[in-house]
Amino acid sequence: MPDYPHIHLRNLGQASKKFRSRGMNSSPPPSPVENRKEHAAKLRTQLVSLAGEITEFAKDQKLAGVENKRRGVPVTAIGRVDEQLRVGTLKLNSQGLELLSLKERGSASQEKRSANFFITKAQLKALHAALDRYEGHKSGKRPRRFNLFETVTSFRLATVDDLWTGQMDMLPDGEQVVEWEVWVRLGAQNLFNRYLDRLGLATSGEPTVFVDVAIYNFAATRTDIELLIRGTAAVVELRNASSFVTEYLDLDPEGRTESVEALTNLLLEPSSDSPVTTVLDTGVNHANPLLSIALPSDRCGSIDATWAANDHNGHGTNMAGIALYGDLEAKIEANLPVQLYTQLESVVVTAPHGTDHVPGHEAIVRAVNLLPQGGPSRIFCLAQTAPGDFSDGQQSALSAAVDRLAWNDGKASRLICVAAGNVPPTVDKRYPVGAYEMRNSEHRLESPAQAVNALTVGAATERQSDAWQGFAPVGDLCPSSRTSQTWEQHDAYKPDIVMEGGNHILDDDPLFSRATNHTLLLTTNKNYPNQPLGWTGETSAATARAAGLATRLQAQYPNFRAETLRGLMVHCAEWTPAMLARAKQLETLGISKQDAFETMLQCYGWGIPNEERLFRSAGDALTLIAEDKLQPYKLQDNRISLREMKYFKLPWPTDILKSLNQAEVELRCTLSYFGEPDPHAISRNRSDRYSSHRLRFDVRRPGEDDLDAISRINQYASEEDIEDIADAETFGLATTVGDPGWRLGDRKRRRGTIHHDIWTGKAFDLAGRDAVSVFPVRGWWGDRKNDGYEHRSVRFSVIVSVRTQETNVNLTAEAMSKVAAKNLVAAPTLITI
């Protein structure tokens, strides 16, 4: 059966002339306090005491140059036990009360929330007036701040502990000098810098800037931090600092100089405009002849001028070889010419031993800014993690920096591949095997693996041999690959995919396993010329392999956007028999089929990319790619609301699908987009406002005409996401309850910025599923009516594929015959990648 390039379309979507959204169900009111008069009197006394604190703080702030209207204090409001603290839509840039962060504390049975506000003298006066109205309210519409007062037990001056939003076990408790991550109100950097100079504190470099905050890192005592809070009126929150740590499998390198020379003579160099894999790591020794053909010395750099650009550790050179070749053993054994279609680039982001580290969020921003503008397209490989950062799924400065770099103002998005992280070995490089029974559920992904715009890569293994018995089953999780099964906050399913990371063998002590040369991947080594080859594995190798694969995909399809490259990598991934057996095993334990699939996603992502389907379509495997954009918001009646949806009428192999009738077929649909991150939204417990906008997709259902499909979306698309099916049915909103056959369904597939689902059913049913709707859901842009975001358009990619077991049909040819020339992007010549 012949191969075809994928059908690449642009400007196919039809924008709705009118997009009607439905409001969200309002939350029930809080339970009333026992005696409102006494409660109000207690709160009033506390607010009066805060007035004195504002006066004292204002003296220092005046000396520091804080303008009069900005002088104030951070205040902590303690919520009632087991009652949600109602802060409404307050945020850092709100008029009136400014919300710094929202926190939960206490045991599950005594759950208590606290909120941190910044309050000026004028805001305190307004709060007193609101408290009077709260106390005197009898009936009718509740006055402003009523729910806040009803759910607060006390107000007091905030402390360092209150403003700490990092991991609690990392909170400094003494006067030792430690590294802090300090989030500062945007616009206050100059004043903050002057105060740092006054205290003799030096930052590690330039702050990383987001929409409302600038993030600093510096060493200080707890007293220094207290003075900064008091004197600058600019500190928003405090966290523990983190930087990249290289997890390096230091196995004996290989000589094999004759093999290297033989392979070098078979290499055919890439063209100068070939896409580039940019390795952000410990550096690369470009002198290795297997790398120098694709990596000239002028494409090796470092974020610090005092650091050498060559490899100070060995990890980066290992990654470069995997990205360029995959497993070198196969290339050496084949002894055939190797045409290279991609190039390499290297930037050192991890500090050499004995030098000052650079915070992870700052390191990657500096690395990307160091690269020349223009030239060949780039795919980024970040096989470094920050173990000291959040590992519970919560977004951090590092993951948000990755998301912002991927977003790149929405105009020239970047694909950044990041590692899931590895289970730490013992000091003698062994791994306890007990955790593997639950597929490392207690070893959670490491930052920045939670970045929603990144392609997060875990590790699986297909490595097994008659000569040795691998510990992990063929096609299952690599023994040291981390998962997100026990994440506390699931903003996205992570990892997105898994790739080969090697296996282990059981140690002499069967409670442990270990990696060996036989179980890992052969790659380039930094010790050229004596030892030009080495061994690598785990999620680092898997990430490098994914980045290299995506770069080769870019070489095949140079017009693909980063959103499409990421989308296709997920779209073409497949679960192995071992992974599917794991799902069946979970079902036997009483877990529902859908929940078992969800656990699979938290462990394996969508599986291992099928490279045949990644690069080309066939008669029995059609892939359609529609790249488009929409304008999510409009300004109307002095408020921002949702503006439009897009409806894609696809060139569909209707005749063939009808003729196949009862035959089993598979439909895959993927929506991939990037959003601009606001990391401070997470501090307010508003993960729905982390991204500037959110998108959803829906597929037309059998029996619907185009008007039916469009009207159904317009009826249930709302400005707030509806997570609960019961709520959706109460409001007459459509859900996938009436659309069986999907592995996840609408409720579960909507996380993150890449949404993928698989439908299986009869061919005659699929014949009517020839259209896809893409519609917006509110993000943080929708809360800022004065910043012009209603004029912005956002890009996205919709990928749809149809697969059948019937080999005597040509789905791709029929679909191609229905494509309008104005929508078709010229198909490239297929090359052997």
C-alpha cells in the first residue's frame, strides 16, 4: 500500500458569526456565623490594630521611596474550619483588596484556609465600611465583601511563614543564610533593587518576569526577608530556590575507535538549513566526529561567560548523540550510509562543579535569549530537572518559564521537550524494586515536567535479550521513570509520551535492580578520542530521543508549527501490550475502565510514538492536520466575554466508511495549542487562570447536521469550565454521556493545552463524524479588560486520523480528492528519515 504525506490544511475553520455562552452555576452561600454582631466586633478590633501596623510600616516605606498610595502591610485572613474562604475574583492587580495568595493548612478533618492580602490605609478604610454594611445587613442582596467576612475568623499581620508558598519542609527556620525565591510585584523592581543594595544582598542575575510578578533569587537570612517585606511593600510570596541537577548514569565508557571511524565515514552531512535540536544541558564535546558533522563550535555556548562551552559532566554529549542518532548500536551494526537531516546546538545551563548555580527559571531564559534570531527552526531538549522544586503538579517559576518560552508571545511558538525525572538510586547505584509494582506511583514527576506547554517525556523499555533477563517487562515502564499518579494537582496529564530509556537487571540482592551496559543505549561520549562512545538511559535518553524525533519530523514537514509537532507526537503514540495489560490489571482491582485509562496516562502518557504513522499516511491510515487561529475574547458592555468558535468541515472519506459498514474503525482527535502563563494564578488556587485562554474540541455526532453540531457547542460553552456532569445536566448542557466510544470523554480530556482522545466504533457511525468544533474557555486574559487582550488571536492545531484494519481501501486518496486548493499546504516529498 503506498505511503502519502499527511494532508496539511490551513484556514479551513469557519468562524461563528455569533457565539453565545452560558453562565456558570453560582456557588451556594456559606453557612452563617452564630452571632454576626459579635463576629463583626471581633473583626473590627483586629482591623483597628492593623491601622497602627500600617503607620509603622509606612515610615520605613517612605524612606525607601514607596509612593504614598502604595504604602501598606501584608495581612493574613484565617478562614473558618471546613468552610471555603470566599475571596471572589480578587487577584494581585484588583482595585481595592489585593490578593497575594490563598493557602490550605491543617489536617483533612480540620481543613482551614488562609488568604494573604496587601492592604493600604485607603483599602483599610474601605474594609471598615464594608464590615459595617456586613454587620447591618438584614435582607436582600448581600453587600460587597459579605462572603469574605462570613468565612473569616481573624485578620492579622502576615509573617514570613504566611507568605511562604513553597514546600513547607523547605521553609528556613533559623538565621542561616539560604537561597530564597522571592516573587515581587511587577513595576516595583527598581525600588526592590535599591533596597537589596541597601541590605548588601546580591541577586543571582536578572529576575524572570511574568504578567504580574518578577521572580528574584538571592541568598539572605530570615531577618533580611522580613526587612524586605516591611520596607518595599512589594513582596508577593516566598518560595524555596531550585536549580538543575544532572542525574548521570556514570557507566564505563567504550573505546571502539574503529567502529566510530567506520561510521563517521558513512555519514552524510545535513544541509545548513536543516532544523536543529538545541541541547540545554552540561555542554557538548563537539570534537567527537560523530557530532562535529552536525555541531560546529560556533553553535556551542554557555549562559555564563566563565563556564566552558564543552561538556563539564558528560551528560550533554550523551544527549546530543541520542538526539542525532537514537541508539548508535543499530547504526554501527547496519554499516550503511547515514544521511543526516537535522543539526545540533548546545547551551550549558547547569553550573560546573565548584561554581555558583543559576536558578532553573533564569538559566533557561538566558539560554534561549543567547541563541541567534532567525535561521533554521529549533526543537529544544531539556533533559535536566530541578529536584528541589514542586513535585506535586503545582506550577513553579521554572515550569512557568518553560511555558512562557514555548508560548513566545503566541507568534513563533517553540517545542520544548522536558524529562519526567528519575527515581534516585542508592549510593551504590542500585534501585529498590518494591516501588515498581505500582509503577513508581510514589515517585512523582520532577519540575519542569508539569509545564503544560512542554512535551513531557517519560521512559519505557523494549530492551530484553536471551543473554540477560530484564527486570521490567518488554513494553512497560523503565524501572526508574517517575510518574504523576500521586500528583495533588493535575493541570495536565503527564508525561505526554514515553520513549526508550533502557532496562535493568536484578541485582544479586533481589530487592534491588541496576542498569548495565547491556540494558542501556549506546551514544556519544565526551572523552574523545580515547573513549568516543558511552552508555545512557532513563528519562534523559528518552527526552533526547523524543527531541531528535520531533526535529526529524520538522525536517520532513518544514511548514509545521510547534503546536502541530507536539500534537502529532502525542497523536501517533500507542500503548504497548504490556501497558494495556496493566490497565486490565487495574480493572481487576475494582478500578473503572475510564479511571484505569486515566492512571495509564499518569504513568505512560499516550504511549510510544508510532514512527510510521508519525511521518506518513497510508490508504488504511488517514491523517488530517488543520492549523488555524481564533479570537477568544471580545469587549462588550465594558466587560470581556467569549467571542467566537471555529467549525471545521473535514474532507472526509465518507463513501469508503459507508461501504465498510460494520467494520471496526478508529478515530483519533487531538487539539494542541499554547497559552501564556500566569504563575501567580496558582498561588490564588485558580489553576483555571494559569493560561491566558483555554480551548476545547468536540466532534460532530451521528445524526447531527452541521447546524445541530454548532448549536450544541454554543449552548454549552461557558465562561467558566463545568467539571461535573450533574451540574452540566442541570443546566441542559451536552456531555459525552450521549456520545459513547471515547476512551476519555469530554470531562477528562480537557486538561492542559493538549487534548487527545480515541474513539472506536463502526465505520458507518464514523461516516457522520466529519466535523470538529474548537471553542474557547476563559483564562486570565478574560479578566483584564484594560490591556487589549480582546484584540489578540491565538493559534492552534487540530489533528484527526482514521485507521482501519481493511487494507483494500484508500481513505487518504478519497479525502485528498475533497480538499479545496485554497486550504492545502503544499505536500513535501517524502524522505527516509
